Amino acid sequence: MITAAAGFLAAGTTAGIKPSAKPDMALVYNQGPDFAAAGVFTRNRVVASPVKHSRAALVEGNTGQVKAVIFNSGNANACNGAQGDQDCADVVKHVASLLNVDFYDVAACSTGLIGEPLPVPKLIDGATTLVAGLGDHSTDAAVAIMTTDTVKKEALYEGNGWVLGGMGKGVGMMAPSLATMLVCLTTDAVATPEMLERALKKATATTFDTLDIDGSTSTNDTVIIMSSGASTVQVTQEELDAAVFAVCDSLAAQMQADAEGVTKRVTITVTGTSTDDMARNAARTIGRDQLFKCAMFGSDPNWGRTLAAVGMADADMNPDKISVYFNDQPVCIDSCGAEGAREVDLTGTDIAVHVDLGTGGAGRATVRTTDLSLQYVDFNSAYTT
Amino acid sequence: MITAAAGFLAAGTTAGIKPSAKPDMALVYNQGPDFAAAGVFTRNRVVASPVKHSRAALVEGNTGQVKAVIFNSGNANACNGAQGDQDCADVVKHVASLLNVDFYDVAACSTGLIGEPLPVPKLIDGATTLVAGLGDHSTDAAVAIMTTDTVKKEALYEGNGWVLGGMGKGVGMMAPSLATMLVCLTTDAVATPEMLERALKKATATTFDTLDIDGSTSTNDTVIIMSSGASTVQVTQEELDAAVFAVCDSLAAQMQADAEGVTKRVTITVTGTSTDDMARNAARTIGRDQLFKCAMFGSDPNWGRTLAAVGMADADMNPDKISVYFNDQPVCIDSCGAEGAREVDLTGTDIAVHVDLGTGGAGRATVRTTDLSLQYVDFNSAYTT
């Protein structure tokens, strides 16, 4: 749905980066009249060359402006040193020249294996094809950014006279799998870069940032939003916030459902602690616990592991007053097992876990995670070899 | 080797706590003349009843004194509320009465499933059998504390006229698997409680505390050391430190080798950061990364995952100057792939990972961990059900 907003064109192509010969390059282009943009990036200190470039584009170029984003899958261009930076710049320069825009008007996103040199000639040829083929090709673009994704991920929000569309790939922002999370959002609403940034930070905090598949964090994670203003509708911050949240939330749910080796979608809500941040930390601590995740895979209502995990969280709690609910059924009350706790049915695909930390505090947060399955280990133990 | 030190007796028995009808209770008894003792316990805020009792015994009783430790496997007596505390006290009272010592002279250790009521009558009967059978039965005791362990774990240090022996079960202190770590050390050296505590804290910091199998932390972890002084040899702090470290180090290595589902023993050393604490944090961050652990299982020299993992660590680093070595072969230099990196042979059982964070700092630490195997997930997804 990346071309649903007026003013945006897109294309996807196969440049030959992936050994599988599947589509591996995409371009999203904003024809204007506005070029407002904002981005959020990985918190990892080891960052890929395209992340360095895109960050620079949003601050060193015309601050808060991007006119196009060039994507490739099949190669992360991470941990390639100065050569990686140069390779990224060469591709961006080529795209900028073809589109007749400035170097820093073009952001870049890459995803794939870390530490492989970028095959620049293939990307140059691919970019030429993409620019020549720009059109209403949102599906082609969404497919071309996939790596281990099994389905393309798109979402659309329809406002009153304006729309906001998005595409994404991967399985999480704060803690994605090897499959980096890349997301691009486009809108034809009239909005300033500051409004876009505020809406994006607010939405990612409760969507991608709380999607935690395996505790790992990619070197390449990027979310970029662009507005063309082509609808001439001036939105309020509240309207924009709602739209960005809706599209991010949909993409995050799609990523959770498509996570590598997932057999269970687990939603962990923590309450009864002092602050939302503490609740989020506690929910994340449970969601990252290998034993908890294995129990979910086994449909095993082993609530003791939930308690053991949350006991290590950096959150206020009353260790004698913790309660746990699986699919709304009490399994642990006041830190003791509840009647029938071992018989709770967790065989369904969706599992809701609610943990109350017993302090009476108003802190609350929800984190999406998955189980730790045999398929996950099998898949991730044979990636490069 | 828990009875190698003069003055100590032990016994093991089958009390019927485990459905498997394997041995499940043990007793270690110090005949004196000294009764100095020290302990370290889990950092989890959700703690089992026996941990509460043993902590109290070492401070509320005759400070720094314990005359016996009663162990049971098959039931953790954790998350059982006030009833769990009462059940633990009932067993301890019975043992104290049979041994004619005070209530707080007896410490308690439990390991097994969380949230199951303790079958007190079975433990009372078992304790009676244990006291009647006290003798030179270190092997029986070491076997009786096993849960998912496949082999018993014992170690011995021989000093000049004195010895220090130990037994343990489980797979880690800071971050053990569901199989809680319990360790008991005995020595016939003459040493004060303060000396024992100093030696124990120093040794655990670099042995059990840096053994990290799956990032989970038990509610029951306990390490207790007792000295009888029966050798009449007054040791120095340095001699005691060396002995306690040697025995803890051996037991930690045995636990790593016997960890659930382990197919690889992985040692991660981090250098080139400001402090030892930072190096430990970075090594632990790598050791807990699911993708890194899956790569180890697959004998996959995917060094990109090592860099992506360490980039999230709370340690000083130069993101452009990180180097990684697998089994002493460079796979990444200055954050770029080294020649032949993808061909490094990791098919052996032992893998040594060395990461230099490139700041030139003197911080250094080593963490022991394991791979994340199909066997691990299979085992841990079907524990209670």
C-alpha cells in the first residue's frame, strides 16, 4: 500500500543479489509537492552503512526531508567498514542522479547477511531498472524487501480525504531476528517533519519496540515515513498519530505472525508496578526468557517459569503478591499456584499472559512475542552454512 | 567428595518425592569442632522457602554457623506461600531435633518443580532415614540432589594437611536452567565465617556467576560452605581462596558439560573494554543471544551475529574496531570480515570465542555458555506436561 497515498510511486525488481533469484530491490519515490520525512533507527551500536547514510540524510541534508528510499534485500551491508559506506554512497549517488535529486534526498535500507561485500554493479543496474519502472507497484516493492518473510506485509489507514500506507519486512524493531525490520510509510496528508517524527516515535514505542521475538537486535533496523502533501489535507497531530499507530500496529502484528519458526503468538501484559516503563521491562524480561518460551511452544501452563523470569526484572514488585493469568484464567494468585493451574488449555495459536506484580501501582504495558520452537532453532542454526 | 574433609558425614536416600523413584534426599552433617559457614543465594526476587530459611539461618541464628544442610530434589518448594515456609520449617525442625542441634543450625536446599506443595510426611520419613544412615556416603548424597543432571558432580582440593571437597547439581548460578544450581562445600581447615564468605564470594563471581546457560535464574540457587576445623590446620585467606576457587571451577565446568541439551561448550572471552565488569556484561550479552547460540549449534561461523549481539552490550566499545576470533582464528578484524572467516571449522564440541572491543582498555572477562540446540527446546517444552 506504499503507493496508496497520492504523490508516491514505487517499483520492485530482481537485481541478482540473492542466490535464490527472488526479487531483491525496491524504490519508493515521493513526487511531492511536500517532502517531509522522519525516521527511527536501530539502537545497536554496531550499525550498517545504509543506517549511517539514512541518519545523515535526515539531519545533514535538508533536515526532515527525503524524496526517495532505495531498498535491497539479500545483503545487509553491515560490518563492511569504510568500503561498505562507500558502496552505499555509490548506489545512493546513482539513484539521486537518475531521479535528479540531491544525494541526501535519498535514504537507503539494506537487509540480509552481515559481512558480505555489497555487489555494487548489480545494485547500480537494479536501480536503473527501478527508476525506469516507477509506478503504482506497491506489491512489487513489498515483495522485493522480503528475506526470510513468508508473506509480504502491507497496511493502509484511510483518513478523511487522505491516506497513510505502509510496507514492512522482518520480525521486530527493538529485538528483531536476523531478519532486520524495515518499514516505509507514506502519506499524502500535509504534515511537518516534526509532526511526522512525533507520530512515528510515539507509534513505534508501543508497536515495533514492544515486538520482541528473540532478544536480538539488528544492525539495520529502520522505519521511515514520508509525506507528499498531495491530498492538500492538513491533518492534526492527533489524526496523524492515530493513522501512524494503526499502520505500525498492523505491520507489527503481521511480523509477529510471520516470525521465524513461530508456532505461538504470545501477548504478555504486565500490571501492578509503579510505571509503564517498569511494566514494559518486566513484560520484555518474561518474553525473552528461553524457558518461558519453550513452555509456550509445548503448550505447557508452567507458571513457575513466568514467576522465576519476572523475579529478575527491573521493576517494582511484591514478591508475595504476584498473580499470573493464562488466557484470562488464574494460574497463580499471591505467588502461589491456583486450583486447576496445570490444566489450563494453551493448545491454541494465540496465548495471552497477564502478570500483576502486586504493588497496586498503575504501570501497565504489553509486549508481543513468540514461542521458542524446534523450527526456530533448526532454521537459525543453518543460515550461512 | 563432601565427606573427604574430616568431621563431615553425609547420606542419601529415596524418600519418594520424585515419580521416578530415584534418590531425592541428602544430608550433610558437620561434627565439628568448628561450625563456621557461609552462603550465597539466588539474586532472583522470587525466592523459594528453603532459600529464605537458609539465609535466615546464616544471619538470624548463630551468625556464620551451620551444622547441617538438608537437601531434597523433585520439588523446589518455591511459590508455595506461607504454607511453603511452614513446610520447610517442619522438615528443618525434625532434622534439628534428630541431630540435637538448634533450628537455625540446619540449612535447607530444594530443587525441582516450582509451585508443587512439599510432601512433608515423605520428607520427615526421609530425614529420619538420613540421620540414621549418616556416614562416609558422599556419592549417595551427590546422586540424591540430581534432577535433570545426567551425572553426579563432585570435586576435591587437597591442601597441606587439609582438604576441601564439594558436590553440586544444576547448570549455573546467575542464570541456571530450570535445574536449580545447588552446591555444598566442606573443609576441615580452620577458618572463620568471614574467611569462608570472602573466599566463596570471590570464587562464585568468576565460576558459577559466569556460567550462563539460558539466561534464566532459579528461585532456589544456593551455595553453602562449612568448615569443621577438624584438621587443626589454620589456613591463610589466600590458601582458602585458591581451594574454594578450584572446587567451584571444577563443579562449574561439570555443570556446563552436563547442561540440558548441550552439544557445544562455548567459552566467550571479551577484552578491549574499560573494566572487567563491562567485559563480563558484553560476554554475557553474547552468551545469551539466541541467534548466536543457534549458530554455535549449527557449527556456523556466522560472526555477524556476534557483532550484532555485542553492539547491544552495556560496555565501552569502538564500533569500527571490533575484532572476533573463533578458536583463535580471526573471523572479523576492525568490524569487517576476515579472509576465510566463513570456512573456520567449528564442528568440535568446544568452541572458544574471543571478542576485542577495540578501545584498548584493560577490561577482561570470560563467560561459559552452551549452544541452543534442538534437544534443549525439545526437553524444555515438555517439563510439567
